[in-house]
Amino acid sequence: MDTLERKTTNPSVAEGATLFVEMNGIVKRFPGVLANDHVDFVLRHGEIHALLGENGAGKSTLMNVLAGLYRPESGTILVKGKVVNFSSPRDAIKAGIGMIHQHFMLVPSQTVTENILLGLDKPRFRLQLNEYDHIVADLSERFGLKVEPRAKVWQLSVGEQQRVEILKMLYRGTDILIMDEPTAVLAPQEIEDLFKTLRAMVAEGKSIIFISHKLHEVMAIADRVTVLRKGKVTAAGLDARKTTLQELARQMVGREVIFHLDKKLNTPGEIVLEVEDVCAENDKGLQALNGLSLDVRAGEIVGLAGVAGNGQRELAQVITGLRRCTDGCVILNGEVICNRSALVGIQRGVSHIPEDRTGVGTAPDLSVTDNVIMKQYRRPPIAQHGMLNMQVATKFANELKESYDIIVPNVETPVRLLSGGNLQRVILAREISGQPSLMVAVQPTRGLDVGAIEGVHRLLLSQRESGAAILLISEELEELLSLSDRVYVIYEGRIMGEVKIGAGGSSPEMIDTVGLMMTGTPLEQIRKGEAERNV
Amino acid sequence: MKEPPRWYPAAVSLGAIMVALVLGGILIAFAGGDPFRSYAHIAKASFGNLGVLSDTIVKATPILLTSLACSIAFRMKLWNIGAEGQFIMGAFGAGAIVLTPILPADTSPWIFIPVMMLAGILMGAIWGFFPGFLKARFNVNEIISTLMMNYIAISWVNFFIFAVWTEGGFQMSPKFPENAWLPRLLDYAKTIPIFSGLTTHLGLLIGIVAAIVLWIVIYRSRWGYEIRLIGDNPRAAQYAGINITRNTVLVMMLSGALAGLGGMSEITGMVHRLQTTPLAAGYGFTGIIVAWLAKLNPLVAILVSILFGALLLAGREIQPSGVPKMIQGIILVCLIASDFLMRYRVRIVRAGEEA
């Protein structure tokens, strides 16, 4: 990212420049979540304004409000000085606001020009495609968006498809362009091209809102930065030239008091899990893990911090045998377990608390009993000569119901009726009852209430004391720092560095370091920077 | 969300059947009939006396086995609509034992019948294996492949009865020796006079045993647990270390085997010769409806099969094909539509109110 040179010193981005958008006191609530809590946001004429924050901080929600997809519960929006009240994206586009989502909204079997014209009133009846091909070609020339108007969309690379989306917005006369994590799908050279385009657009007087959690890119492209954290603004409209990576990382990650857990001192034992130079692809066939290595010992909790989508899910799947690795290997207690099967892992004592509780962790229409025997049904006493001993299974389920406080009328109830916390207890009960030697816990407390979170934490700590090796993958930095003995930070499928947490718990410096690593600075660079400053 | 009471699904299904019967009644009225008299006639002509009851059961037997075939496949969300073809191939397999001949005509029934059963099961399973394998290996849509294999099965049997095993140029094989017939109630009329004229055959018992065994497999065996888990949430099944590919092939083979057993039972219990017309009478498709109506529960399928046997048998007295088939179709559509009421809670929102 060092090649991205700062160029914008657009004169119109001075103080007092015309305001394009003013959002005041925006509140947006989803069931159980306050996604935007009285958020103010100001976009000036001719600027690139980065919206920074972790996943779930409320960036996309805020922008969906601006683009007319969501209606806020309260708050006002002014566009170019006029109060607006959008009831659909169409209204927003009319006011000159266009949003490009992470998932493109294109018709693969149609040409670029056809996609751009889609949904417009003109041409009305006869498609004079030749004529429009020229218009599209001119437009793409003007903004440096290289793309062939007659090409079918399915033939285009992801980067080119993004250009089509941008052209679509430009053709509709958009002068406020919202881009939701536009670089996530791009190769480095494509990022460079995108930035050139964005600068060309700004030079023509358009404004761009750039949603991202990659600090380096934000510093390279943005004029100003607004940081959101847990639905609130923590820094409003900072001048990107006057701020530092450290400052932004801190605003983004926060520095809240780490709650103290009763964590006994434990001397870690033998290495249980070794991940060596693992590479793997995600579902789209893109590289998700890039030579990642880490290890976990018996009796320790090792945290894996990182912004979502940096390879955490894929790593958990490779370790538990649900995904193939293309290179490297995974060793459990001295035995290679990668690229075999999920069953091999289960039989060797790997337990897995999946991220997706309803989609992966449970079978919704089956009973609590059926769900808790998922990993045990192959073994006696539940399995007997190919049959299931339902009496034993029911007794087992009732025992777990008692000891894990699963609140349910009876164990025959289908689990789809359980609350999130109860469902997680079903999964934990199942995964812990197998006395695992390795436990891979992915987002084990996401979406739970405070009491349920505490329960999960206590269970993880008791597993640590009983000698299990635990890999805890979470986006909750506080949780990671208070539970873990060590924390690795993952970024774009690589480990940026490792932080050891001693008996004294975590320190604010640690949080800063982890925050910087989460946004793409390797540990050596941070250390080097500190050393230079100290000289 | 609040769970609806236990009786709710049964009540909704019953309601759907009532709605279907009302719609069917309107249909009958349009066709110029009296709906009440027609329905009364259906009831009398299917359950009125021992003789018609036996006929109803004979009709229900092939439906029961094909519905079991469908319910095990549907349980894993494999949409096997090829029970028809698997049924016909099962009949072919059983027939081949007699017609090739693999066993001489004077073989004891104690050998004949088990061997023919095995042959029927085997041919049905093979006919289920192909779509299962294609689905598991290349993700070929099983709806299309099983449907197409139905036509292949019919043509396959037609080839044999036209060319190889034809009886004097007619499109049927010679009659099977009586050793190869499934025993019928009327065979015992000498000792138990009340059985005279009753054609209910051993196939009923085969069907009921198959239903009970299937119930145990689904709800009480390790394999059945895997099938239920895959059917409910394939990703959870994968996560539990279950091999979905292998189970796809196995379940399709089991499904085919059950339908094949149905074909064997029909040809040896009822038709007594290889002939396409009485075999390809749509039992495989009726089995789909029955499986759904029974909510994929094999024991409930026994009951529903008998009801459908009645509808088929007595319906013929109204009209050979048209109206009764339409009523069947209406029942299926109503049932599928009623599924909506099971899954969603209906709330009426007036225009202008925000949801």
C-alpha cells in the first residue's frame, strides 16, 4: 500500500466549503441492536470522506439510510441545503446520491451498456444500443474507467464490474457516490486504478463517501475521516493530513476498561494445535489464507483478533476439516488432520463452536436431544449396533439441560424455538461434553445478552483449566484481551503479530498495537516506529 | 415466536382436505354430477362391504410402497419423482425371474417369492442409483433425471414385452405360473369361507412390514438420524462429520428399492404377467401425494394409502380417469398451499399501516 501516494489537495475542501450532505441525529434500530445512535455526518462538496469503523459499527447502516434503503427512526437529512425524506433508493438517486454495494447488482447475461440503461425511462421503446455504446464509452474515457461497453457482464473481472457500477451511477447523474468497502474485492493494481478514478471524479466536483476499515487506504485516499464505533461517532470529520494511523486505530477500536475475569494462572502444556503456512481459498475462489501459522498449547486460550472477513472463518473451517487448504498443513497432537474430513477432527477431539449457530451449528427442526447427540451418536452408549438408544440419548440431553441451564420445556422441543443464548448453550454443552483436546470457538458470544456472555466466558475458562487448548476467534477485542493468554492478529489471511498477555492483564499500549495490526500494520513495523520515536 | 399447539398441523391438513373436497364438489357439479351423491357413492363403493374393502386394499398396496419410497427420499430433500420408473423396473426384475427363466416354472413358492422380491428390490435400487450418483457426483438435478428415467423404464419394459417375451404378438408376457403368485386371501377360502373372492394379497403385509421397518430406520437408527440431519440442515450435517455424498446415493437406492418392491408386489400379487398398461398407472406419482399427506411418516402413510386406494377405486365408478384424478390433484395443491400456514403466521395489515 506504500505505492499509494497522496495527491489530493483539492482547494474546495477548505473549511467552509459548500455542504453536500448533512445528517443530524440519525437513529436506526434493528431488533436488539441500536445500529445508529444519534449520528451526525457532514459531507462537503468535492471531497473524499472516509467512514471508518469495525464490522457492526454502523457504517453501512448509516449509508443505507442516506441512500434511501432504510428509514431512520429519527434525525434529519439535508442534501445540498434542502431537507429530504427518501422513501426509496430511487428518490436518493434523483437527489444525486448513489450507492455501490459490496455485492454488485448487475445482470450477468447483459452487456455493460444494457446494465447501465437498466431501469431507466430512456430509451423508451427501441434500444438504440450503438448510440448508447458511444455515450458509455465517452463517459468511461472521461473518468478513466476502462471497460468495453459491448462486453457481457459475466465476462468481466470483479474490478471491471465495479467500474460498471460506478458508470451506472455517473450515467444517472450522481454527484454523491457512496462506496461500501470498494477495495475488499480488488487486486492491488485495481485499487490503484480505482483511486485514480475517484480523484478524477472529485476533480469534476463530485463527492465520495468511502466506507472502509483499512487504515492505510483511508490515509491514502481520504480528505477527511469520520470514525464510528458501536453506532456512535467517535471522531467527526478529522482532517486526514493532520491525523495519524495510531489516532485513527484508537478511535476505531476504543480504549474501554477491560472487564476483569477471574482467570487463574495456568502454565500452558504441550502444543496441541500447529497451523503451518496454511493457504486456503474462500467460497468465491479468492485467496483467503496466505501462509498463516500459529500454535495453541494445552490449557491456554489463544485469541485471534481481526476485522471480520480477513480469513477467520476459513481458518476455523480448515482446522475443523470443513475446508481444504491449498498449501501448508494443520497438525493436531502430532498428527496431520487437514484435508481429511470433518469426521477425522471429531474423532480426534476437535470441537467447534461455529460462527453461524442456526445455519451450521444446529438443525432447527430437530429436537434438543437430536441436536446434542450430533457428535456422540456414533459411539456407545448412544449407538448400539447401528441403532440409537433413545433412552440413553434422552437421559444425556436431560443431564446437559440441567448442567448447562438450557431453558426449554422438554428435550423434545425443536431447537428453532430456543433463544440465541439458549441455542448457544446447546452448542456449548454438546461441544464441551465430548471433552475436547482442542476447541475452536468462533464468535461464541455474538448477539448474546450480558448474562449469557458471562456464562460463555466462564465455560471457556473452565475448559482452559481442565487442560483443553482453545482457539478463540472473535471480533470483540475486549473479550479477546480479557480471556486470552496470547492474541494473534489476522489481516488479509496473514498473522500480523502476536501479543502476550501476562498476569497483569492487558494495557492500553497493547490495545493500540492490536488495533494497528488489525488495520494492516505488521508488528515489526510498529516496533520499528516505536524504536525510532524513542531515539 | 410462539409454538402453535400440537393439533395445529393436523387441523391445517384436515382443513386443506376439506377445502379440496369442496373444490372437488364444485368441479363435480360443473361436470353435471351431484357432489353429495358422488362422495357418498365413493365411500360406499370403497368401504361398503368386505369385497370392496379388499379391492380398496389391493389398490392401496402399490401406493403404500411408492409412498414409502418417496417419503424416505423427501426426508433428505431428494426430490425423487421417479418412483414410477423404479416401480416398473421392480416389476421387470421380478418378471425376469419367471420369463428368462432364471428359475423353472415348477419352483416352490418358498423360493420363488423371495428371489423375485430380491430381484424387484435390486432393479429398483439400480434405477435409483443412477440419479443418486449423478446428483452426488455432478450435482445433476434429480427431479429432471428421475423424471426422465421413468420414460426409459417404460420403454425398456415395452421392448421386452413387444419383442422378447411377447405372448403371441400381444403387448404382454405370458401369464406367470401360479407358484410365482403372491398368496391371496381367496386361496384360503376353503378353510375360511369368508375369504372367498377377496383378492387382497401378501403385498399388503410386505407394505406394512416395510413401513414399520422404515419408521424404525428413520427414527431409531444411526443412519436414519443422519438422513434426518441432512434433510433438516445439510451444513450442520457436514459439520457433524456426515458424508452427504454417500448418503445421497444410498438414500436414492433405498427409495428405488422400496418402489421396486412395490412393482414386484403388484406384478406377482395382482397383474400376474409383465404388461406396461396396468403397471404404469401412476402409482409412483400418487405416492408423492401420499408421502406429503402423511408428512413423510411411514406409519401414517399406511392410512393415507388406503384412503387414496379408495379414491382411485371408487372414483373409477364415477369416471374412469378425469374427475377423480383432478380431485387428487386438488388435494395435493391444497396441501402444499396449507404448508404456508404451517410456516408463517398470517397477520392482516391494512393499507397505510406500517408493518
